[in-house]
Amino acid sequence: MHHPTIFITAPHICVVDEHRDPSCDAHTREYARMIANSVGGTLFESGVLRGVIDNNRPMSRGVTHMRRALSQALRQRHGAFLLFDIHSFTHGSDFHLRGNPDVVLLYIRRFETLTRALYAQLVRLRVRVDMVEGSTVNDIMMEAARYGGQATLVEIKQSVRIGSDTFEQITRAIQATIARTF
């Protein structure tokens, strides 16, 4: 049986105190670690502050340790792969949404299929979710496309606690999406 390669990325950490910065990724690494463990994915995480260098931008490719390691893994993998780029946020208003979902999926049009599949699973499991097109190019997702993979950016609200029913449903949705994609 073919086992697809699953990559989980946590590209940066919180810039400043989570209460003052609405784009803060305060829980990104913890979320990504738990998701990687639950799906058997390979985790690439960074301890670099987002304000120092944003690993989601082209200028980081080949520069940071995390991006060099990810690039090498993408080149060397065998067969199909999926990449889940994990982030955290404080409130739906961070994305100019009227509601306050527990998950926001940001996609690039070429990855809309994977994002819609995950969205459908989250809805099926009754997770409050919204999906918006990313306004800035995510270079991690673009590099995944270069090597023939599919990727999506998963923003999880910082008030969702690891071990909570909501977090468990998010993990189940990712697992189901992987199973249905391959």
C-alpha cells in the first residue's frame, strides 16, 4: 500500500505579546507538533521570530535552517505529498471576517482542491471554519507546488486548547482529508 508523504510546517513564532499583536502565532508550534504526531507527518518548525524573517516569504527560501531542510525534503521525497502549513490567530476579525471561527483556511487558487476537501471535513465534524483566499503569496505553498505537491494553510484560533474536543475534531478532519486525498 502506498503511504503518502505528509509535511507539517510551523514557519515562525510569536513576534510580540499575543495580546497586542493580532497576527501573532503564539501556539503554532504546539499545534503543529500535535498534528504531525497524529497524522504521522514530518514536522518542520522554526524558532525564528516572524519579525526577523517570515519563512512564508520568498526571501527565506534557502536562507533559514527550516526552509533549507524543507526544500531538501521536498526534493528527496518519493511519490505524492501533502503539506499543511500551521498557524494560529486571535480572532476572526484578524481576517476581516464577521464571524469568529475556530479555523480559518487560507488558500492559493492552485491549492483550492485540498483546501476545499479539508473545509468539507471540518464542516462535517461541526468545527466552526471559514475559508479565504490568501492575500499574499505563501512561498512554502509555492515550493510545494513546484515539486508536485498540494498544500494548504491552516490557521487555528489561539483559544482552542490541545486536547479539547475542537482540537480533536480539527485533527480528525486533517486525517480524513489525507485518507480521502490518497
